[in-house]
Amino acid sequence: MNAIRRLSRIAMLPAAPVLIAQGRRLRRDTPRLPDAAHPWQGTLDGPEPLRLLVLGDSTAAGVGAATQDKALPGNLARGLRAHTGRGVHWQAVGRHGATARDLVTDYLDTAVTGRWDVVFLTIGANDALGLRPRAAFARDIRSILTALTAVSPVVLVSSLPAFFRFELLPNPLRFNLYLHSQSLEDAARGVAATFDTVHMSPPPPPYTEGFFATDLFHPSAIGYRDWADFAVEDAAAAGML
């Protein structure tokens, strides 16, 4: 299976006409939800506040939730406060549709202008959707992690979405997208393992009822809460917090 993952783009070639048609239909028919409303920063009261940065794609932008407080940043902040007993100053940086390359070129300089106690990186879904080469994705992840580890003692990296559980996606698109996303995730794990202060979470458990927003693609407020709870619990178990 690992060999198939490494060659995932080549494995898609026989089904390319069907995949292209399904991808076009999906983009045409899927509603485009807005980003979470501003502000994209906030504070949870408590002693010795932690500084939390959430960096990434549409999930960093809070697509699927009304506000960032109900999306990843607010939920991660509540999880960190519950685990550490400390307050949290949080901020989100990112863009709907961003790839790892977009983070490097457009957002990384902003992200590293300050220092952070915890950074949560959520990226890769759009790289998978765009069928980016594994090696190019790995290079961008290394650039991102090199920059982030210079300004934060803890960098948490999310696994890629479990596309095989996305009922919105028809087969064979669903299976092939999952296969390529796993190839990219394997590459990211290899890069993350070379940094002592970076932890990449394992694949998520089955998505619960209400996890998806109305577009059936992005998390809802419930989904972001479940995701953040899983991420904080995993980071704590790994000794990162």
C-alpha cells in the first residue's frame, strides 16, 4: 500500500477522464461557504496566557462556522486552557483554498513576526485536491516547519482529512483523492519527524453526527469542537503540552 501511495498520481491516470468530470461537477454543485466572521483573534482569561496561532487553509479561516470562537481557534484555546489552567491569546492566519505553497509565499512572513507558545498548522487538503506532487508538498512543509519552529516551542500539525469518509465525494474520485492525500500525509509525517518540537496528529476517529457543515465538506461548529478536542488530547498524550 505504501508503494501505491507514493505513486498515487500515476495510479489515477487510467481513471483521469472520470475523475476530471466528477471534480468539475463537484466544484459546480458544492455551495461555497464564507469564512468565519472577524475578529480572527481573541482572549480567554487565565494566568500566564499562552499565545496560540492557527495557520492554514479554509479550516484556519473558520469556513463552516459563524465565528472563529466557534471554529478551530476558539475550540483549541478552550482545550488548552482546560488542560494547562492558563489563559490563551489566540489568532488565526490563512485563506480558503490555500495550499502549502500559498502559506510559504503569502502568509509565513506574517506568521513568524511574533513569538508563539503553540502553533497549530492545518494544511494539505487543497494540495491533495490539486494533485500536487509529493516531493513539492514535502519541500513546502519543511519550509513552513523550519520557520515555525524558530518562533514556537510547540508546533502541532493536523493530519489530512479522511476523504474516504466524505459522502459528498463520488467514487472513484473519493478513493483516488484519499489515496493521494495519504501519499502527501506520509510525506508530511516524514518531514515532521525530523523536528523534535513538532507533532503530527494521527488520522482522526470516525466523524460524528453533525460534524460537517451544510456544504458536507467543511467542519461545522460541532466538527471544529470535536477536532480541537481530539487534537489537544492527542498532543497532551504525546507530551507536547
